[in-house]
Amino acid sequence: MVRLKERTKRVLKWLGLVILIITAIYLFFTKLIKYVAPFLLAFLIMISIERLVSFLQRRLKFPRSIAVAISLLFFVAAVGGILVLTFYKLINELWRLALEIARMDFNPIIEYFESLFEKGQDLFFSLPDSLIATIEQTLEMSIPKLSQIASEIASWLMGIVMGMIDFVKFLPDVLVFIIVMMVSAYFMSRDRRQISEFLSERIPAN
């Protein structure tokens, strides 16, 4: 029977611990994060509203459950207001840009390109026949590339449309996520003292 040295045992123990930690992190971010994320965000919300909850309890003498409910409503209103304002500004700027483009006069640009095309056509037919044949051959070779580019652009636009459809399909999941997060934040904040005492009893100080 092979007996390992103490140093080798320690190295193997640390190596096993590192492998275990890496495996746990991998499983967390690949398998468990979508289930744990609402509760992690709920914990962050609980921390962010704790001062307001304490203020409502101490100064206005509200029960903790009511103070938590009011604080959560204030948090949702603040975050929702910021998001709505951001989207409003973005849509407003895009709308203004669209109106400016619609008011632009493109006739001079169109006339310029028409005159340029006519000059190019006259120049093309004034070239030697051999050079015209070479240009036509080059254009024929370029047609498949142009078709490929058009196909890629169409695929890109279709990807955007499908992405928007997937986002609409994903909205119910987002709604469930938000509901679970807010309910968890409410109970975490309301029962914060009981949760802290429970964890203190289960986790030794040393």
C-alpha cells in the first residue's frame, strides 16, 4: 500500500478543493443562475430600501410590513420612472430624426446622381470595345458577390425581426421574474431580523 507524504496530501486536498470550487462556480453560472438571480436581485433591493424602511419605522411609526410595502412601491416608481424617461427620450430623438429626414429635399442629390450616371454612360460607350468587354465581364463576376451581400443583409434584417418576436415571447417570463423578485424582496425585508437571527444560530461565529 502506497503511503503519501503529508505535503502531498495537503497538495491533493487543496487541488480537490479548487476543482470543487471551480465546478460549483461553473454550475452556478450555467445551470443555477436563472433560478437564483431573482433572489439575488431581491437581496440587493432589500439592502437599497433598508434606510427608507428604517426611516418610516422610526419617524412615522409605521409597522415594518407597511414600511416595506411603501418603500418597495417607491423603489418601483423611481426605477420605472427612470426607465420610462430613458425610453421616452430615446424614442423622441428617433422621431425627431425621422421628421428631419422626411423634411429633407433629396431632389438635388437625385439630379446630381442622374447627371453623373448620364456622364458615366456616355463615357462608357466612348471606350474601346475590348475595354467595354472587360468591364462587362468584371460586372458579371461581381453579380454573385452582390447577390451574396444582399442575401446577408436580408438574413440580418430577418434576424432582427426574429429577435423582436423572441423578445415578445420572452415577456411573460420577464413578468414572472419581476413578480418573484419583488415578492422575495418584500418578505426578505419584512422578516430581515428573523432571517438574520436564524442564520446567526446556524452559522458559528468561529
